[in-house]
Amino acid sequence: MAIPGGRTTTLLPLSIPNATKTFPLCSSSHPSITPSASHAPPPDGDDETVISTAVSVLREQRSKSRWSFLKSVYHPAGISATQAAEILRRVRNRPHLALRFFLWTQRHSLCRHDLYSLTAIAHVLARGRLRSAALSLLQATIRSHDPSSSSAAAGGVDTCRPPEIFEALAKTYRAFDSAPFVFDLLIRAYLQARRLDRAVQIVRILLSRGIQPEIGTSNSLIRSVSRARGWDVGFEIYEEIFKPKDGNGDAVRVRVSPKVQTFNTLLLSLYRDGKLERSEEIRKEMDIFKCKPNVFTYSILMAGFCDEGRIKEARKLWEEMVAKGIEPDIIAFNTLISGYCEVGETERAEELFREMILSEIEPTGNTYEHLIKGHCYAGEVDSTLLLYKDMKRRGFGIGVTAVDELLGVMCEKGRVLEGLGILRDEMRREEFCPSRKSYESLIRGFCEEGEMEEALKLQAEMAGKGFEVDLKVYSAFIQGYGKQGDVEKVRRLKDEMLEMGLHVEGD
């Protein structure tokens, strides 16, 4: 598919040779279903007795007694998958009851469910809007009835034809009075299984039948494809869903239009791919569909400018956003605060921080980390420590990178012992693991102050955590012992470095 702007990237390897083949959503109007034929005869006498008895018990008996009675009737012979599917069809208007029956047959091994009985319960759950249960069941069905691409290749499975699960759902669709939502759930199940090929294939088949996925499903598909294949391919999927064309190349009107979340998904993909300079294409698409940006739209665009150090452009977007009556949220504030800190404008970052507090927007751990790093870059230890204490007072844990920056500036300013105290405090948190950089900063700081014993203790602790001694650590000790005039230890350390193939600084 050609893309506006001269892009001719194709969707390989997501292209499916027969993805536009049409499949009826029903094969028969007959109420009963069977795994082997689309035009099934009514259940025979024995089957009807089994089915009607179960349905009667499920509908009429109380919860506690019904399961005991059913078990006494059907144990140990059980019921067939065909019978189970028909029972589920007849109680489809009571989805919770149908689910309990299905789980009961599994728990007591009373039915060897096949693809058709599994799709039967999927229909019942989907039409009853029991989303979570239906999704879990479809995920399990994918694992058992649709092998992954590697397994498929080994087993000779045809991955070009539509999934059997989809075909089974389509054939039984009308018999269960189902709704297109069941296919949305199947698409989502394939996405969660990381089977993008299948998800794309199903969407194309549905589109060829004039059925459009729900907006949330479409957004999830675009997001997953963009992450796996890049923005260009994600944009192709967007065009297929929301800007389809007929055989003559004329635009086809769609039932569901893209929402701001759709465009934010595309913008986020551009941001991840480092192509945010093409964001104007997305903004034009938003104009076509009369879709207004929201605060997250602006946050993504500001983040792109901030990453490039273009803080003035980011500020202009902020002012444009506010002028349009869009209130900044914590993500927007954090984005611009981070941008100011990265370019050394900590005063502007602090102004935004105060504005955020006055707007009754609670700061997050990221807010504090941005400010701490900004003040560290500026060498402002006291301001950094005030922020650190406020952060701890609010119950936030500081990240490893921020600790690295904090300890680095404290050691540079000769406040090594305080820095060590902070490291010890953070190490009390189970999830915190100190980095090599933090140890190196403290070791260098102690060596500069002549506290060689403290430096050696930290080096031993560092080695115990799996960090090998490197050039920076050796250099710190050599300089420390050199200041003390300990020529022998300096010589021995240099010899060790040479044996390890490390170049001695200054030699």
C-alpha cells in the first residue's frame, strides 16, 4: 500500500495472501450447531435427551442441587463437545450460568471440549459482555488450537488461511445471536499472544465484510504493530482501518472514526522512532477528522522538542495548549520540568513546580528526580538535598540514576560522608540496587580525602556485588595513595593494572 508523502513501504511480513477472502458470519440459520457440518440436523433422540435434561436442570434447580444432580446423571460417561455446545447455546441468555456450567465440566473432566464448544462459550460470554472471562478463554483457545509461527512451520500448518478459531466463530455466529464484539476479543487475544500476523489477518477479513473493529481494538492493533514494525507500518494499518478505498480507489465511508487516542498512539510511535519531525502529518490527519488534540498530544510533542534541547519550541506548545483551554496534567508538567532541567534552566523548572503545586496537582517521584538531576547538573548541593528530603517525606523512592547524580555532586563538593549515608538509607529499600557509578563516586571521594580504609571497604563491598575493579577505581586509589606518599602501594597498584591490561592514567 502506498502512503502519502512518497512512502511505498509494504506491510511484509504482515501481508496475508488471501486476507481479503470473504467469509460468511453464519452458515445456517438452524439453531443447533455441530463441529462437522454447517447445515446440521436437529439433535437425535439420545442427544436431545441429554441436552434438554441439562438445560432443564440448569434453568430450574437451585445452585447447590443442580451440580450434584448433573454429576450423578453424567458421571462418569460425561457429555460430548457437541452436546456441551448446544447446552451453552440454549442458556446463552444467562451468561454467568453458562460460564459456571462450562467451568464445571472442565473441573470434573466431564467433557473433552473441542474448538466448537470453546467458541460456543466464547460467543455466550461475548454477547453477555463478560469481557475478561471471554478474553481469557480465547487466549487459552489460541494456545491449544493455533500454534505459533515456529510450531506452525514445523508442523506444516497453513498460516496463510484464516485461523480455525476465527472460522469456527464465524460459522456459529448467527446460531448464538452473537455480536461483532466477539471478533474484537479474538483480535485482542491474538495481540496479547503477540501474534500480530493473525490479528492483522482477522481485521482485514472483517473490513472486507464491512465490519470495523471497535476503536479501542483498532488503537491496540496500531500500537502493537507500530512497536513491532515501526511507525510507517502502524500508519499503514491506520489507513486500512480508517481510510479504506474501494476497488476503484475511491474513499469508503467508515462507521467508526479515529479518536484523539488513535492519533496519540501514532505520535507516540513517531516519538519512539525518533521521527517526531513528521508529526505535522498526524496533525493534518486530525484536522481531516475534526479531532482536537488533548493534553497528552501536547505532552508527546513537547517531549520531542525537550529531547532535542529545543526548550523554546516546547514552551510555545505549552502556551498554545493553555491558550486553547487545555489544562496541563502531571505528565505535561513533568515533561517541561525535565526539559528545563536538561538545559540547565533550573529556576524555570522550579517556577513550573510551584505552579503545579498551586494548581493542586500532586508531584510524582519523576517530578522530584527531574529537579534533583537539574540541580545536580548545576552543582547546587543544598537545593538538591532539600528536594531529596521532601521527596522522602512524601514517600517516594528515588531511582538509581538520580542517586548516581546526587552522590556524584556531593562527592565533588566534599560531602562524601553524607553521600554514603544517603546510599545506606536507599539500600534499606528492598528494590534498590546501587550502581557501579555510585560506588565509584564514593570511592573517589574518600580517596581524595585520604580516607583510604573507607574507600577499601567500599571497594570490597562493590566487588561483593559483582562489580569488577576498573580503570576509574584503580586511578582513584593510585591518586589517593600518591597524595599520602605511599610509593610502594602506588607501584603495586600500577603493576596490577598492567597485568589486567589497563592503561595507567598519566603514564
